[in-house]
Amino acid sequence: MSKIKLTHRGIANLTAGKWITDYWDKDLPGFGVRAHPTGRKVFCVRYTGEDGKRRRIKVGDYPAISLADARDKAKGIVGRVASGEDPQAEKVADRESMTFGQLASQYLELHAKRRKRSWQEDERVIRADLLPAWKRSKAKKITRRDISELLDGIVDRGSPIMANRTKALISKIYNFGIGRDLVEYNPCQGVPMPSKSRQRDRVLDEDEICCLWQALDDIAPVMAGTFKMRLLTAQRGVEVLSMRWEQISGAWWTIPAEVAKNGLTHRVPLAPQVLDLLEELRPETGGSVWVFASPTKKGAHLKTITRAAKRIAEAAGLDNFTAHDLRRTAASHMTSMGIPRLVVSKILNHAESGITAVYDRHSYDAEKRKALVQWAGKLETILGREEIESS
């Protein structure tokens, strides 16, 4: 926690580094700015409620709201607190009284039915397994033990994979609630998947891609960028992590032979969305030769992302997810879009046999570009955004 004199120029230069960082104003106690690793900055007021618990009120996003306006609003909130009022009393009361049944209902109506093609399956699981157990229970009172016992019951009736999916759904419901300030935490955190998935070739569906992308907003931009790059380009993890700025020329990324798995130079066409991502990553790398520079070791690139993948999987409610799934997911979705398997194979840089393979390295450049541009466009549609951003 840092106390500084907040100024317009100072706020513009604030950074969060690897984690969310709070900067508190020296002149107005309780008023501050929360800086996110994504670059987002939010004015807020912190105070202590009548129950002795710390509360935080969002004042507005910088620079959408000016420092002067944010300070004026903050003074009003601080004044209300000083007079004995709790500005968030009604919201806190709503959280206290919120039942799991109410939370699940809001999840279905405000999230699942609007964004998921498979919302009927969520509704079926909620009605069949979750509401009979917790409909009238306070949402905030559901514990890890409650969740484990419910999942164990599903496993005992011979449905271990359904138990995994149910755990992921519970996590999604609580993450939805956190985003709307209906609950304060997700009790699924720390609860292991009840069974090992039998699925060996993991492909993320559209709903899971949305959950993954949303979870990436809460980690450092460079780390998040590695996952986005793998999904957008369908390239191997080691090739993405060792990506150098000098390998990018115009709208092409050339993976050198010594890095490519099959030992042959590979040209990857970069869709406009990838170029935008690279532009946003460049200032994050501090002048390093590496696109995905290590935040802890100078002159090195990121090498280990396993722990980050686990955190992302937990936050997104993804069963048995690893970063390796992103390449397979991109390839699978491209073929489902009608892109020929041969073109997808060229994008993936699969090993080929025969002397013609050596002379055929660039003959599919146009087809590869068209396919990856189509895939990036499909991702935009899946995510429901006008553009794919890094934050």
C-alpha cells in the first residue's frame, strides 16, 4: 500500500507491476486509485463499516472520470461515513440475505441465457443437483465441505465426469456473483476436481473460451499475452514463449528452424488482432528482445507458465485445462469452420515427408493467412467483442 499526492500526471504514470496495487491519497484519507496489471485504473474510497469490516466503493474509471470529479465524489462519500452513514449498507444487506437459489437464478437469467448456447444444460444441473441441496441456503454460507459432499454424491451415483462439470458450474455461478458484487468470494477455490477426466484431447468450447479470456484479464499482461497468442496463432508453447521482436516483419512471424519442432523454418501470418496484441505488449517488455520477457529475470523470456495455467483454469472453472489445449482448440475450431485440414496442418507446421515438402514451405501462405484471419474473426464473435484486446 502506497500513500502519494494524487495528480493527473501522476495517475497517468501509475503502474501495478505484476499484481493489483492500491495508491492512497495523502490529502483525502480513504480516497485512492487501484491500478490493475492490465493497465486499468479505478478511483475508489475505502472505509470501515459499522460491523468493523473494510468496505470499498468504486468512484469511477480513470480517465473516463477526471481526478477533480473523482475527488469531489469521494469527499461526499467520506462525509456520509463521517456522519455515521454506511453508503454500502443496502448492498451489504443484499449480500447477507442472498440465497444460493437467488444467485443461481440471476446467473441463468443475466449470464447463461444471454451468452451460452448450452444454457439449458446449466439449468438442468442447477435444478437436478444444486437447488435440492442449497436453494434456501445463504449463498455466502456455502462451504468447501458442502461442495465436496455434493460432488462426492454425484461420483457415488456413477457420474464422475458430471461431478467435474458440476464443480465448474458452481464456480461459474460464484464468479458471476463476485462480478456483480452479490457475493464476496468463491467457495470452489481449493476444492479439487472430484475425478480425473477421461478426455485426453481437450478442446475448449465457445463458452469455455469466453471464461478463459475473461480470466486472463486478472493476470499480468505479458503472461496473459502468451495464452492469447497461442490461441490466436495455434503455435506451440515453446515457439510462442521464445518469440523475439526481430522475428516479426510486417504481418509475418518467422519461427527459426532451431526453435521449430520439425527443424524447418515456419512462417506464421499475423491477423490484425495479433498485431494489435503485439503493439500493446511492446511497452510491457521494457525494451527486451523477447516479446514475452520474464518479469523477474533480466534478459530472459518466460519459460514456466504451468502455475499461471492452473490459476486461470481455477478462475475460469475449466476442467482439466492446460496451455497445450489452446493449439488443439484453435485447430479444431478452424476445421469446424470449413477450413481444409491441409491448410490447418500447414498452420500447425506438422512434419511432412518427401523432397517436395522442403520446396513447398511457402506455397500455402495465402491460404494460411486467410484461415488465421477467419479464425481471429470467429474469436471476436465468440467473445462478443468488436475487437480482441489484451485488457
